[in-house]
Amino acid sequence: MIEAQPVGWLSAVPVLLACVLLVLGPGAATLRLARFPLLVVAGAAAPLTVSVLVVAGLAAGQVGLPWTAATLAGVVVLMLAAGFAVGRLRRSTAVSPLPRPKAAWVGASVVLAALVGALPAMVTMGDAGAIPQQPDTIFHLGTIRSMLDLRDISTLHALGFATPGGSGFYPAGFHAVAATLVDLTGASVTVAANAVAIVSGFLVWPLAMTLLAGVAFGSRTSVLVPAPFAAVVFSTFPTWFLGYGVLWPNLLGQAILPATVALGVRLLRAERSWSELALLVILLPGLTISHPNALFAFVVAAVVVVVCAAIAYAVRPGVAARRRLAALVAAAVCTGGAAAAWLLGGMLSPSMRASNPLGPEATLSEAVIDVAFSAARWQRPLWVLGIVTLAGAVVLVVRRRGGWVLLLSAVCAVLYVLSVVVDSPLVRWVTWPWYNNSPRLASLLVLPLALLVVAALSHAARVVAQHLRPSVRPLVPAALVLVLLATTVGGNAAARVMALDGYYDPEPSQSWISRAELRSLTVLGQKIPDGSVVAANPWSGGNWLALVSDERMLYPTEKVLSGSRDLIVLGKHLDEVASDPEVCRLARERQVDYAITGGRVATKTKASRSAYSGVEGVGDAKAWEEVAESGPYRLYRLTGCQTR
């Protein structure tokens, strides 16, 4: 269920803490037992937990094992046993822990960065049960609810809400975590979803980025302290994804992406080991099931890293010509294989290539500003942060290191510019994995840009520290972070608030459902027998009845009409059930018992309005009897009809 009343953030603190424990605890304990370095433990804990959770949920769904707290406990025990076994095998491996002072500084930095990122977002959202006013919100909340009802978090069965009585695949890592959190805490699906989103964006993401920064630039305090702050100060990601879409699955997928990239980079270096290769392989299912966008982003990053590593090896003095050629050929094969898979995926996914209106949405100059100052679409440009990222790029060029970070920045920038400036059918063969959607591509750019911020601050810290006493030098990275926050706090915080405000406090005409309307639907739900099927126009909010009661909706979302002749006919002609035997037959087959009319229409297109004209017309039709009225909605019962 979801609440029709606000839920304060203070009362949701136990749920947030439980979410942190659920997401980080099992993975961290397992990696620690397996004797991984502390930095890997911190950055890969959540990705490991998510991956094991979704794979276990999939397996449980296949064998018919209900997903309960006991099932989760069994999975965690198996994780810990596996970690212990790996640790025994790696007894001879020396674990290089962070020195205590460094660990304390990094831990404090992560916590403070989480607060800096989360607090403005939480204030803008209003309360812990806030509902993003976006078309896909009901699908995501309904999917979590369906998982709880079915005791099944399998991604293969995740379309149970959108296809009543059916099933189907959907990348449901986010939903699996949220459903598990509801099961453990008793929280509502909205509070659980918001908790998972907050923890993913402002704790999992900065932890993973800290790991990636440490791998890219070295595990120094000057690198690790700024890294979590660099991860959360952008408005494009993670803040925007708390409201836009709402892209909760993408949020989780991108949050765990840096950990997989970091492990990939480590595997190309001397410190590679079979255990880290195994860990990377284990993380990939979680990355994919969280959202395929994240897997494609990993492929892009992996190709960039491999190409840069091959070039660096080929130009190294003293390397035999045969080995140089082999490295370059390996990079070419890797790139060609990825390109072939990309084109094959595009051929198999015509709907993704066709996603979103075709054509440019910005000029080249506007797109350049978007890239340089993280100002996708109507986002406010982050001028100071843009200058810092440019400084970071200069540092890497001058010092001749981090070439893959620069190349990845360029590749992500080109993808974004192609999408927003050109967006031709040819370009869509490249951008289809992101649904040709500029916000998704803009979020991808945040990963390398955040690394450039770290490069700039780390270099500045080293330069400043050279002129200070040794006892003062550890304070320099923290001081530079404070300077960055002080110079960007106004514009940056305002930009992040603006990124969310329209989704949580929109104009009434842009709202999909309000608290008052939820209360009205709750009243009507009490008049309907459990298990009934109710028809309602999803553009008017009546379908939210499914989340405040136990009823099933004929139209759970506005997207279910696609490909269903029966639903199309009922949508346009349900008011003719008394006079048209075919409509009566379809209504009986779909077990339609009730209908809800009224409410504000969230679409301005004539086609969308007319698609449900038959539902909205039952109030004046025969065979329909008014049962109750509450707020803007009226409830009607089907009294009977003849199929012949």
C-alpha cells in the first residue's frame, strides 16, 4: 500500500538505516571475509549485494521458492560462507588496509558527501512518501507491490503489475531491493522506493566513485577525500534521476557502474588476480538487471580502457614489436566485437531505436554548454564546476596520465552531442541503448567529469601541501573540498533543487496524482470487493486505486493499450456494454466489475483522451450503476450485460 498522508523524513530514518544495512551489509561482510582491500570492500559492497540479490531472486522464482526474510537470510549465509571460503584460499594474499587516519578521513568524507547530496533532495521532495509526478512512477511502485503480493522478485516475472494475470521480463534490480526492504521493515512501497533511491544516489554512487578514483589516480588522501563530493555535486546525476521519468532503475544501475569499471581497470594492471576477475563477473548480472543502460555504459568504458591500455603498452620503450602488434590487435578485436554486438542489439531492438521523438532538441553551441557545464536540457549551468572539470582535464594532459578518463569524457560528450544536435536515424544506431534520451546520456557523462574534478582537486592539494608543514598537509584535501563547496554551494544547490522541484511540486495541470485524490480513491476502494477488476482512465489517476487497495486495474498504466485489441475496444466502447454483445463478451473475459470516472486528465493529446472515452462514458450508460462518489471520482458497478 501507499499512504495518502505525508510521511516525515524523521519517521523514515529507521527505513533509511535498514536500507543502508541491506544494501551494504552482506556485500561488505562477504568481501571482508574474502580478504579484499578495504577500498574494494567499500566500493563494491553494494554492487555485490544487489547482484547476488537479483540472481537469488531469479533462481527462487524459477523453482517456486517464495521470497521472504528467511529466504534472504539463507542467501546472506551462503554469501558469507563463499566469502570465508575465498578468504581461506587467499590466505597468502596480503591485504593492504588503509591507514587508520586515512580511513577516518575517507569515511568522514563519504558521510558528509552523502548529507550534502541527500539533504537538498529530501527537502525538495517534501516527505519520505513523496510521489514523483511522472508517467512511469505508478509502474515502478506497482511492480514493487506486485513482487510483495506474489512473493517473487524475479526479473523474469517483473511485469506482473503491468500485465495483470501475466508476467514478463523487466530489469527489476531496483524493485527487488525495494520489495525486500518493505518485507524487512513494513514500510510502504513509496517510502521504500524513495529510501532505495536516496541510498543509491548519495551513498552507493559516491562509494563506488571513490573506489574508481582510487584506482584511476592512486589511493592517496588527496584523491579519496574529494572523490565522494565530486560524485554528488552534479545536478544531472544522481539528483535529477530521483524525479525524472522516474528513472529509479537507471539510478541504481549507474550507481553501481563505477565499481565494475574500477575492477576492469585493475584487471589490466599488475595487481590483477583471479578473485577480482571472479568478483567482476559476479557484479555484471546485478549491473545488467538493474538496467541494461548500465551494462552498455560498462561496455563503452571497457573498450576505452582496453584501447588506452593497448596504446600505452605499445608505445612503452623496450616492448618487442610482436607484443606491440598483439596489444593493438587485441584492442581492435575488442572494439570491433563491441561494435558488432552494438549493431546486432540495435537490429533486435527496433522499439528502442524508435524511442522518443526524432530530431534535434538543441543547437551545437547549446550542447557544448550542456557538456562543459553539466546543463542538460533546462538544467542550470554549473559554471564553477565546469571550470574545475576543465582544469582536471588540463592536469591529466600535462601529467600524461589518466588517458582513459579523458577519452571516456570525449566519447560520452560526443554521444550526448550527437543525440541532442543531430538525432538522425543513423545516429540512433549508436544512441539506442539509452533510448535516444538526452537525460540518460547526460548522466553517463557525470562519471568521467567527476573524475576530472578529483584530478583537479588532488593536484591542487599536492601543490599546496608542498609549501606546508607535514603536520598540516593531511588537512589540505578537506580544505579544498570546503573551498569547492563554498564557491559552488549557492548555484549548485539551487540547480539540484531546480532539477527536482518540478517533479515533486508541479503545476496542478502537470500532476498525475495528489494526496487528496489518493484519499478519495482510498474511500472508493472500501466500497469494492477484494479481487475485483476496475476500469479507469490511467490519464486521470484512477488507476492509482491499485496502490491504495487490493483491486486489480484493467489499465494499470497508460502504456498497456499497445498491442492489445481487447483493451483498445473496451477503452473506447465500455459504455456500450449493454448494447454491444462483443463489448460485453470482452468485459466478461477481462472480469470487469467496476469503473471509475472523473479526475484531472494529465494529457493534452486528443488521441490519448479518446482512447478511454468508453470508460469515462459509463456514467451515462445502461448496465452501469453509480455506487459512490469521493472527491473528483465516481465509482460505478457493472450490473450485467448480454453476450448474444
